[in-house]
Amino acid sequence: MKNKKIWMGISVLLVSAILIGIVFLSVNASTKEEGIDRFPTSYQPYLRELAKAHPNWKFTALYTHLDWNYVINEENVFGKNLVPKNYSDRWKNTKPGQHNVEIDGGWVDSSRQAVEYCMDPRNFLNEVRLFQFEGLSFDAHTNQVETVDKILYGTEFYQKQVSYLDSNGNTISMNEKYADLILRGGQTSSVSSYHLASRIKQEVGPFLSHASISGNVEGYKGLYNFYNIGATSSSDQMGAIKKGLQYAKDGNGASQSTKDKYLIPWNTKEKSITGGGIFIGSSYINVGQNTIYLQKFDVNDEGGNGLFWHQYMTNVLAPYSESKSIYNGYQKSGILSTAMNFIIPVFDNMPAIPTQSPNIDPNDFSEDNTKVYCNTSGKVNVRTGPSTSYEVITTVTNQDNMTRIQKGRQQGERWDKVILSNGMIGYIYQTYVTELPSVQIETIKVSLDNTTLNKGERKKLILKITPQEASTHKVIYTSSDPNVATVDDKGNIQAIRSGKATITVKAEENNVQDQITIQVYSPVTGIAIDQKEIYMQSDDVFTIYAHLEPEDADNQRILYQSTNPNVASVDEKGEITAYQEGKTTIIAMSEEDKSIKQECQVSVVRKMEDSEIHFDSSLTVNSLEVSGIDYNRNTVAAIKESITTDLEVELVSNKNELLSDTDVVGTGSKIRIKEAGEVLREYKIIVYGDSNGDGKINSVDLLVLQRHILEIQPIEEIYRKASNINKTGKKPTSVDLLLIQRHILGLQMIEQ
């Protein structure tokens, strides 16, 4: 029984009224008030949460002026509200003689709890179930043909031009799309075109070939029923379809005035869409039952026909289930951000806490009234029921206070029922709930004997908590910049690198906190230099590069000096200028600690003429460095073939060991140009990607570079240059690691 819909003509409704002994009551007329502030306070927090996510949504309070118990008594009548027979007894009427009595095939009378749960709007003020309150009247400001077409997305109606068969089997084509007909049908019937589009999808599915709208059913050719009006259940094959098409033909014997009103016969698709819309509107929507909720529960007597009898369906959960179908359709269509109006009933004397779903076993909970708080660092969902299958109504964050009114004692996952500080009621996973102690932390004072820490230093915070009884309560430590300093759950600070970080200590049970800002100082621990020995000629200019360790040392200033400036001088940037033959030592030292230094031996030798040596154009000679060596031809013999000179050429390893012609050269190897055994010039070789100087590019280089980046084992300047694959002159990073890895895998070779 699909929502147990009951399509009735006026005469049938009157007969039904007589049969069930309806008494028309004189009640106060309902009133509507627009805006969240016009709702009772128990509604407002849910609506405000929805409004934050959907600022275009509008909420209207429908004050029925009906007493809650009176409403429930009138709806809790045998046979008026049904549930599937296979539901638990909490859903079903268990009175003797009425329990499990099938009122319709597989459907039995519902329990009072089920009626109370399904009728209390506060149970459904979440993004999904709210759509049972969607206003179904046509609104020219919100109903647009583009949005109607979006609702039809995923069906054969989407952006489809209309065509249909007449009674003779002829195809009639229109110059309009289904969205155009549905929008016009909404305008004519005063029914939301969104509702009509959604109902068409629900009733006939996504296919134009559905028998109700194919126009090709034998005996009913050229007839259409887009909403399955009158298609009541039948055991005959296609019985329900044929009943609906009979209604499309003659209104099941309705009077001519009725047929004229509903545009019967529905022998075109437009007449079916519009006439069916008029039927839906006149029967329910245009007499005050303009939401799915009000069509199920007749609690608004704008039509003056009394209460509790003119109900579109008997399935007590119909609004609940249909609301999700509408939500899913709107979500898939991408129209949830559009303007919508929701009309939500309000009753007099409603219970402070809504009746919970019969799906929830009361034996899984014990009654409680404990002040608790959220104990997680992130956000935690609060749901409509004790499972992740229930909808989310809001989220709470660390230290948000709430009152636990039911404590979960389920098997496996445990959930608690809570009231939040804003009045919202929901369920939260028990793991994230901690009881507030009777005595709470009032003040926290944080101190440290010295707020400046050296990199690598470890210190423990000093805490003073009042009152004394709360001194053992849990506090949470956080660092504003864990890259500068971390703090563990016992208050131990670890200085990581140079910079400032604020350490915050906060009570887990409330918002009491204190903080302290620390400065991490990174002292110089070492210095590296890219050249230990160089040969220059008078008037040569060469720059040596030095860097301090660690790289984040606060004082990065390096001082340079020459022990014999008459031979060669050095400026503040490490640029050496050679003047005359001789030897000198260039010293690079830390300004912070002059004992931290490195030396480079400089030999100024006789000046060579340009014609005395020539390097092949494939090589790149940059001052005293050579790169561009073919990675597949990096033997000593191949290098010598690239050099034209009458002088002596020898190659030594990065350890100054003489290499034979068959040996492989790598980063740090040197080309020496000699005359009569004396070195006239020395060039250092760079092979990009060779981070350890063995002349190969493999996983060893990955490890060496990774350890350097992590500051586990720094590498010398020449290897830093070779590891900078992009040749930007900057320090190597994880990007260079990736490029070396791609070279090893043969995906992208490193250019030398």
C-alpha cells in the first residue's frame, strides 16, 4: 500500500463521513504568522539551524488553536491511521480485538505513540523531513520553468518536447516542453508547479512509456492520467491503471459540472496535467490542506468542512516518507537553495518534550537528568535518533554544555538523548559525552620560568588551578603553531623551530582558560661551505657560498675574511677577487659564534689564456663549476674528450682520489688543469640528481636528500646544488625528491 492513498469523489467523501460518524465541530479559525520569531520557543532553535544553511527558506507558523490531546484523541481512532503489520508492537494498536487486525492487506491500526510521534512537527524540523510542511500553493515569485525542469532531471520528461497520441492513434506534437505544461498547470490550478512535477515523478516514474500516460492502453487510447487519480488498488492485471484511465475518461461517472471543473476527459497531456492539478488543488491544497502534513492530518479547517476526516492517506508515516522523496528529488535537481515556504502547524498545550519514534526501544535507555558537555576537539553531529541512519539536526563542538535526559544502555554503539543549551533535543554518540563535575575549574594560571626556549629544548608548563578540589580535572593543551612548538597532554613543551607560538590551556569541562606566548630561538650549530680549495688567476672573481645550520637559525649573518688580502680579498657576500700569485685562506664564520667557521684554501696561479683550453659546447661552465654532463656518458674518458687543451687534464673524486679513464664521475668530482704538475685551475662537477656524489641517480640519493630535508643529516653545499633539480638556486625541497623519483622510474628524465 503506497502511502495508502484514497482518491474520492465528493459523494464518496460524504458517504464516508456518514459511515464513520463524523461530527462537524465549531472551532476557532486557524491563524498564520510568518517568521521564526513567531513560533513557540520549542520550535525556534531547529528553524534557526535550518535558516543558517538555507537563508532563502521562509517559515510560517500555522496556529491551529487546537488542544494537543484533543487532536491526538481525534486521530487515534481505530482504522484512521495505519502501519505495516510487520512493524514492532510499539507502532501498533495492541488493544485486545484490535491488535494485528488487518484493515487493509498487510496494514493494521497504529498506536497512540505512533500518532503522537508523527503529528508533532518538532520531530521533523530537519533538512530532510521538513518537506512534509512545504507550501504546495502556487507562488509566482518562486515557481519558475527552469526550476521545474531541474526537478524533472533524470527522467524522460527533462527538456523534452511534448507529443501524444489522440484516440485514433495519431501523434500530436506541441511546441512546448513538459516543464512549460507543468508550470502553466500550476498557475491554473493554484498548486505549486514544483509539487506537480514531483508528484508526476512519484506516480508514473521516469519513463514516458508508463501505461498511465502512454495513451496506448487498449480501450483507453488517447487518455492520460499523470497523477494516477482514481487508480485505486485492484487484483486485476493493470486494474489500478485502468481505473485511473476510466477516471480520465469520465470521472468515474461524475456529473458534467465536475468533469468540466477538472477538464475531463483528459484526452491531451496538458488537460491531464492541468485538470489533475485542479483536482489536487480543489480537493486539498486550495481548501487549506496545502502541505503533505495537512493532507494526511486534517487539522486546518479553512474550507469549513470540519476536521479530522478529509485525509488523503491512511499510512501514518506517509508525510515522513514522502518528505524524503521530495528532498532527494530537490537535492538531485540542485534547487535546495531556491526560495521555499514551509507552513508548520502549532497546537495548544503541546508536551515540553516530543514523543520519540516508536522505532526507539525505551529499554535501551535509562531516565537521566545530568549536566554533560561535549568532549571532542572537532564537531559532533546531533541526530533525530540513536543511529547514524537518522537525520542530523545540528552539530556541537568541544565543551558545549547540554543536559542528558536519557542515558543509552544499548548493546554495541551507545547513544544518549540530550537537550542542548538552545533547547534542541536530539541524540549524540555517548563516547563524546562527559558528565560535568559538581565542582568545576574556576581559574587557570599558566607560567614558565623562561618564555624563550632554544630549538630542541623541552620544558614543562607550570599550572595553578582553582579551586583546589578541581586541580586534578582534565585540561586541554594546544599550540597556535605546532611547527614552532608542540605541547603534549601533560603540558610538556617541545621547541621545534625558530618563531613564536601561543600555548593555550583550557578546561575540558568549561571555557575557563589561560595562555602563554613563547619564543623559540634557534642558535647556530654549524656552517657549511661549498668550496674547500680553489685555484684562481689574477683578476679572477669567484663567489663561495656558505650557509648556517640549522636553516632556521635566528642569526643568519656570515662574516668572511682573508688571511692574506694581498693575494686575494673577500667581501661580505663571499665574493673573492684574486690579485697576485700566492696563497691565502678564506674564512667564513658565524657572527653569532665566531668559533663556528669553515675555511677555503685559495691558490692564485699564473694566468691562463682563453686559447689554452676549450670545453665542448654540451658542457656548461659557470666560473669554476661544470655541469651539463651526459648522464649516460659520465666517465673520465668521456669528460676528457670534451676538453681541448695542450695542458694536463686529470679528474679526481670528491675525496681527491685520482680517477682512471673508466671511472664514473659524479657531483663533487673535480677537473684539474695542470702544467708541469702544478694545478692552474680546478672545476667542480655537478650532476643534477646525484645527491651523494657516486655518479648515479638512484634510491640512495632519495634517502640522502630526504635526511637533509628533515635536518637529520645535512649535506654539503655542492650536493645541495645538485639536489636542486629545477636549478632555482634555492634549497632543495620535497618537489626535488619527487623529480628524482620520477627519473628513477623512467617517467621524467632529469635534464643536466
